[in-house]
Amino acid sequence: MREITLRQVEVIRAVMLRGTIGGAAELLGVSAPGISRLVKHTEEALGLRLFERKAGLFVPSVEAGKIFDQVREVYKGVENLQSAISSLQKGEEVQLAFASAPSVAQFIAARAIKSIRARYPDLYIDLNILKIEETADYLLLERGEFVIMSSAIHNPGMQSEKLANGRVVAILPEGHPLAEQDVVSVHDLAKEPLVGIDPDDPYGRTVSRPFREAGIELRHSMRGRFAQTIVSLVRHGLGVALIDEFSVSEVYLPGVVRKPLLEETSIDIYVVTKKDRVLSNFAEFSIQQFRRELNDAGKRWPERRG
């Protein structure tokens, strides 16, 4: 006995739904004679009468009832599969967990997530804010798929890939005398109350590098732990600071003036993942969005040099 093909199942179902050869042909977008021949061939091959012809309609025969029940189940399974695929494409009932350094989380993360949400409108997103020393536990214990950091992580269980390169910039309170200059030097900033992050911190070490390279002793009048804190202190007129351009990459930043630094200093941003872990499609797409937003960051503030 010959086996029934998926095409034969599709034709049988179409005749079941429409009740006529012509209706089935219209549903499948093929010719009516072709449908008629395939139904006849299927009945002969199976040795079963699938349909009764009554008043011009094709009615499922009683003896083939179990076959039609199975046809319905097959298509119910296909519909469920299509529904599952559609849900996955939209991100329904799935979660994406990742983390970011505070400097990137301030503005870049929100813009990247906006693009992620547009692509996967129902995806649940769990964003964590981490310091560099918290990255290993987060990734190795698989609490999230990736971390965006301003330093590469040197750990045999993790791998770092550079996403973007940015600049260290000066930030000043609105109305500050240095705000009139096109470019600011660390020699200018050293004469002002300086706020910043501990230079023993990896991020703090990067943004304070221009002072070290200029041979200027770094003396903070006050320190904060996160870039957002530094921006807030400057906004309230408590000092001037050096910071990465990603932390201030908004078009409007009330109370703060951004200025290019004469002693040009770069800062790299990395995506860090657990070595050999296969990332979800959601994570891979998200990393692409971070890469794009990071590389566009400097275009978002008007004070930057061309």
C-alpha cells in the first residue's frame, strides 16, 4: 500500500473545507482538473473511497472518517507550529537578560532597547547595571547573555569583542568660563575643582589618563562611583570633569556643556560573553543595535569637533 504525501493531505483538506473540486482548486490556486485527478489517484492508491458525491458536493465518506480526523489533527499541529513561530519572532514568552556598565546604560542602552523592542515587541528584557568586578559572576553563572563594558575582561572563561571607540571629553557647568573655549586642555581643568571617579577603578583610570600623560597630579575635590553621579555633580556647579562621550551622548543635556579635549584620549567599549556560549538570536540582534548606537553616539552632541 502506498503512503500518502503531504500534497495529497493538503488537497484532501481543501476538498473537505470547500466541498467541491472547484472550491478546492480556488483555495490552493491550482486547476480544478488537477485536483480531481489527484483525489482520484489518492483513492485508488489507498484502496479507499474518501468522498461521497452528493448533489454536486464532495462529502467525507463514513469509512474514511478516521483519515479525516487525522487530517484535521495534522493541520491543527501546523497551525500551532505557525503560532509558535510567530510568537518567537515577536519575542512572546521569552526573555533576554543582559547587563551594561553605568556609562553605557545612561543613554545608549535605552536607544538600543528601543530598536530591540521595535523588532521584538513582546520580548521581556532584563537589563542589569554592573561594575566591572561583577561581570564574571553574572556571565559565568549565566544570569545574562552578554555585558557591555568600557574595559576588556581578562578571564579564561570569558571573551571580549570591541564594539566601538569613543573619546574622553570635558564637561563643565553652564556658564563656566571654560565653556567659551572651543577646546579644553587638562592644564585648564587642573586649575578648577575637579570631580571624578577613583583612578584605581578601571573606568576611572581610563578617563584620568590625560592627566597622567600630561604629568599633572590628579587631585579630585570630590568623587563619585558612577558616571551619572559625575554628570550630576557638574550640572550643579560643583566642579568640572573628564568623562566618556557615551555618558553624555544626548542632544539636550541641561546644565552641562561638553567640550572636546585638546589631549585627545580614546575609550573602547566591549561586549563580553561567556566563552563558547551560543547566544540567542535576540542577544545577537541586541549586540548589533549597541554597536550601531555606540558608533553614532558622538553625533548626538553639538559641541563636538567635526
